[in-house]
Amino acid sequence: MNRFVTLFALLLAAACGPSAAEEEQVGRVTGGPMTSGDEDAQRRGPERAPLGETALVEMPSENRVVTIRVVFDAGSFEDGERPGVTFLAARLMAEGGAGDRSYAEVTRALFPMAAEIGWHVGREQTVFLGRVHQDHLDAFYDVFRDVMLRPQMGAEDFARILAQTRSELELELRGNDDEELGKQVLQAMLYEGHPYEHPVLGTESSLAQVRVDDVRAQRNRVLCGGRATVGVSGAYPDGFAERVRRDVATLSWETCVGRMALPAPPSPETPRVRIVHKDEAQSVAISMGMPIDVDRAHADYPALVLATAYLGQHRQFAGRLMQKMRGDRGLNYGDYAYLEHFEQEGWTRFPMANTSRRQQYFSIWIRPISADNAHFATRMAVRELRRFVEDGMTEQEFERIRGFAKRYYALYLQTESRRLGFAIDDRFYGVEQPYLERLRTAWDALTVADVNAAVRRHVDPSRLQIAMVAADAEGLAEALAADRPSPIDYPAEVSDEILAEDREIVAYPLGIPRARISIVPVAQTFR
């Protein structure tokens, strides 16, 4: 989840936007990726990597807004028997008192500086983000350093943020956000029995039992110097970045533990469907996917980036799913495909930095659709995926999507803060060539045959797992299992070509028997 203490951020951005020098920025990186654990660590419990030095990523520029990112290789995968405890630890640091200031005094201190302190917890990374004009850097850093080094972690603040977190799980995620609920249920399917299984918010039963001492102990165990990378960008004074690195490096060495090794994710051999029954659902949210043995360091990553952009780039009409499902048929707002875990940054259409994972999954997101058309839309998406894996792209389609990607992906790095975040992610994956440079170099050398072959190597529709949120869960389950026709009515005329294709789609066999379709009441999700 992403939370910000943002004060006059829009005014700050308008007054002190990116400088021309940012466009040619080259970062300096010190430190290296963590290494694997040894036999002694395995005998002590879960295999863990040894602690490393606190790494530093510098991007000095003429930008008058200084950005600080402190990223810990720690997230909800380290929660253990207390799902949500890492999220609560980070939240209590960022949204509680720090140093000699109460939380109210922290916010008042940031107000006249138009500064922000943000934070985010993912499955594998926790990031604290600070941004301030260079004129206020010293005063701001006094506050930011206290948040990092001297959070009060008080019982009163804990009670407040625990209540907020329980509300976000039980009322917001379950009650008001069917899209996100579907995505989280899909991940629970893909990672059953795995440390990625539960949401970063935790579970209802865990949040009912967790105590402030658990949260304090978790901070000392995993949000510590031996698991941290510090990034600094902007027009900061000489020595400032190293000062931040040294400060973060002092965190919790006595209690800090190395990063836990991950078990292999489950490897489903057949498709399954899980439908969350929610009486008040006004539409059907659909997410589908499968674990995939590819991350940004993998040789096939650039080819698969092009493949998923062709299938469905996030909030772009370049993707085939978007063109055919929304553009041709007006089924819903959007239909996208993702090669890796995707979290949108704020109100942009771009991925948030510092949400990296050692284990990834391929997914398709069908944004909520009317219940009458949910079966049709599921069939259509599965059919498009199967046809894409079997037939691949044509040469013309390949050249079109490669040209699009080479221009569009530059927007991923359009701000200095995001470039800093992606450089830290490069370190996470152990790659030296910067993200966009690496993609463009590889894309220039690829052929359409290379991309199609990479898709067939890594994407297997027979392993597809499907999560849905629907009011009539039983009726939808029976329709899916019976493979009964799913006709579609349009409010306006459509072309004969679309109608001819629809005649194939409405009877397209999914081949998922009722025994592999489960129904879960919404109140039972993440108990």
C-alpha cells in the first residue's frame, strides 16, 4: 500500500520541475547485490543471506528538488506468523511520532517546507521517500532522519494505525475495491503456502492479534542497515548522500537478520477459477495469470516486455486486448497484460519503482465488466492469449509494437525520482546496464521469431489461474463449467467482422470443470 504525507507537493513540482540536466542524468552506484546464505544459516531456521553493506545510489543534478529514497530488501514476505507486521512497522515509522516530535508536530514541521515523506511496502521491498527543495534540505533531513533512526513506535500511534489498517483490509479492500480484491485473490492462488500469499496489509486474524511489541521487533529485524540501499538525487551538497548512507547504516545491526530465501512458487498444471461471492458487486472484476520464471535479469525479459506490450500495455490502446475488447466492443474501461507485478504510481499510468520481486508472475487484468458479459469477456481473453502463444506476432505487428515501446518506455523514467528508483531496482536484480538502455539495446537485436519463441517458452495457457469477484458466483461458476454459450448484445450496430468473430467466442471452450472452480464468500477472504 502507498501512503504519503504530502504538503504543497503540487506547488513544489510546479515551481521546481525537472531541469534540462535531468534528461542526461547518469547515476553513480556503490555496493552490490546480496549473496546467498550459508549452511549455518540454514541450520538456524530459514536460509538467509548474509547482511551486506548499506549501498548508495547517487544521481547529482541541477534539480533544486532533492529526493531521498531509502529502500529495504524487506517486505511482507518476511511477516512470518504475523501477516501485516512489516506493513505496520513501516507505517508506524512514517505515520507516528519521530524523535522529539509527535506525528502532528512532524506534519507541522513539513508544512512550511512544502516537503513530503512517503512510504510503500510491497512483497519484497519497503521504501521511504523524501522530497524537499534544496533551500530546506537541512531542516527537512532533521525530520527525515528521525523518522528513519528515531521513530517513537508508540502504543497510542500504533492503536491508531492498526485501526486504520484493519479498516483498509475489511472495509476498503473487501468492501469498496473489487479490482484490487481480484488482484490480491489471484496472487493468493498463485502463491498458496508461499510467503507472497497474503496481502501486505495482512489478514483479519493476524491484525486482531498483533501487538506493538511485535511491530517494534519486526522493524529491528528487517528494516535495518544491512538490508538497505540509499538513493539521493538533485542539487544536494557534497557529502550529503554519504551522510545519509552512514546514518541508515547504523540501523539495528544487533538484531538485523539477512533476507530470507524463498521457496519455489506452486506450479499449477491445470487452469482453476476462484470466484469471490459478493452480493453487492455491481460488476465482475477479473484477473488471471500464472507464475513465470523471468525477472529483469533474465535474457528473455526484453522480448517478453514487447510481447506483453503487444497483448495489453497498461492504459494504452496499443495492446490487442484493449483494441478488441474496449475499442471494438466497448466491453469495459480497460484490458491489460503484465510481465511482472505492477502497481500504478499515483494517478499516472506508469509502474511504481521499488516494487521488485525475486519471483514474478504474468497476468491479464480485465477491468470490471457487466455480469451479463463476464463469461464472454473471460472466453475472449483466454482465446486471445491462447492464439497469441500459438501464432505469435506477425513481422508488421512486431515492428509496430517495437517502435511504440522504444518511445513509450522513455516515459517510465521521465522524473528524477523515478530514475533513482529504477536504478535502485537495477541493483536489486543484480544488473549493471540501466533499465531503459538495456531494453533498447536488446530490442534492436531482436527478431519477431525471437519474441514469439520466448512467449512459447514461458507462457503456458494451460496453467492459467483466474480470480473473479461477482454477485452471482454460483451462476457464473455453473456457466463457466458447462461451457454454455455466452451471447452478447450491443447497444449499437457493430461490424459484420466483429459479429463473425463473436460467433466463435460465444462457444469457445474454456475446459475448466466445476471441480476446479471454487467459491469463497467475500467475508472469508484473507481471514
